[in-house]
Amino acid sequence: MIVFRDPSEIPADFGRTVAAIGKFDGVHSGHRAVFRRAQQDAARIGAKTVAVTFDRNPLSVLRPDRCPDDLVSVERKIELLSGCGLDAVLVLTFDEQLASRTAEDFAQAILVDALHVATVLVGRDFRFGSGGKGTPALLAELGARSDFTVDVIEDVFLEGTDRRVSSSWVRELLAAGDVALAGAVLGRPVSVRGEVVHGLKRGRELGFPTANLPALLDEMVPADGVYAGRLVDHTTGLAHPAAISVGTNPTFDDVLQRQVEAHAIDSPGLDLYGHDATVEFTHRLRGMTAFDSMDALVAGIASDVAQARILLGMSEPDPANSPAE
């Protein structure tokens, strides 16, 4: 997937495009449905598919008091978009200058002149241009003058529910620690990615070594607690079933920032320091607890690992792989 950071970077001979416009925060299942529709439209006319998005939430400029935290960083968003089969993404810098452009100017300069759009896909509540005066109806009027059509995509509802898929819903579920339902809304597991860093090595001392991700993750970290999931090592290409802790370790009360620690089950000698890794959350086991002794803590961790085994469909541990006494 080609990444354009400015409309001027798009080659003049790039060809006609089908463009989907939106924040695409989290790149959830609703967004993916839009991209599938774009690919169908593009295939019929031999055009390229492009996601047009922003380097920040527009509310951070327009209404900072109402702007929610991003689910993912812009670089992570680009990474997720690259897995959707799109030909390109245009990441617009949303600043005062872009916010002040009229709807007509935005459509002409970006959609017509730069992207040569044949079709534009937007949601029913899409607004663009200065003061949010641009609506899907206005966009359709502009398209009639400039030889492009507009597809207004209806809301996507999660099967078995009456609630539309949205980034706001994902935030609510993460705040509650419901990673299973959040994963269903996203259409993929809740995950965070980063370079494995050195921690206090307390897990190793307790017989449950962990891979620690950086404390300041610009990702969708779920509520404090213990989870089951996977630790994906991008450096080696291997994935390990894992028991995962999120929080500040209240038993010791010496961790100042929330962190993600993943214990790769049945891999006691694993050395991941410096590796690029993703931690995927599939099941919530419990909330964060402060234990009153080391023995209670070790017993609690062992119970978490045993429960993670069951939820992840693992067989009983091989005694030969058990940590040394």
C-alpha cells in the first residue's frame, strides 16, 4: 500500500480512484465493510482504492474539549489499513488551514484534482469543509459537476446486536476490559504493539518471566487486569499463547505507569528483549489484585496461567518445560 502524506505527492498519472473518507480510528469491522465496498466499486471500473484519513482526530483542532483519546496512533492506523487490501492511503494533516477550507475547495483540490475520484464513499453523518457545512448531499452535487459519484454507506451492526459498530463502542468495551466483545466489534483481536523492553525482572524471579512493552503505549490498552491471549514476535515470526497483565502491579506498588506484561506459556527460556512484538487480548480473566504475600502472588499467577490454558485450548503442560525449582 502506498502512503501519501500530502495531495501533492500523488502522481499525475495515478489514475482514477475510489476513495473512502473518514477518521478510521481503530480500523474496525465497520471501516472494513466500507473498504470492501470500495474494492467492489473499483473492480468494476478498473480504478484504485484509496483511504483518505487524517493525522489526528479533527475534534482535537475543532473541539478539543470533546475529543476522545485515539484508539491507535496514526502509524498503527496506517499499518492496519495496509492489511485491508487498499492500493493507497492519503493522510491529511488536519490543522487550522485544512479546517478553514470550504467544502467546495476540499472536494476540488483533494478529490478531483489530486485523486481523480470516480466514486467517493462516506458515512451518513460525514461532514467536511469549514464549519462542517459539507454534507453527503452537497458532495453529491459537487460530484455531478465534476464527474464523480457518491456512495453513502449505511451503519454496520454487529451480528446479534442492535448497536452500530463504532470507535466509541470499542472505547467503552476497553474501559470495561471486555476484550472479547471489543475484538468482535473490531473484527480482530484487541492488540498493542511495541519493542520488548527490560522491566524489573520480577516475573522471572517468581518463575513466570514476562515480555514487557513500553509503559507509554499509544495504543488501545484495555482496563487494568489479567487476560489470556497471544504474544506475537514479529522478529522471529513466532506466536506464543500468553497470560497477560495490564496495570501498575499493586502488590509491590513500585510501578508508576501502566504497563503490559505478557508471559509466554510453556516458553521459560524465551528471550525477546529488543524484539518487535504484538500482544493480543482474547479473554479477560480477572481484575487487578494486590496479594498479601509472595506465596499468594505466585499461587495467583499460577492460577491465571492455568485458566489461560483452558481458554486458549491448550493441553496440559509438559513437565520437561516447567520452570526449574
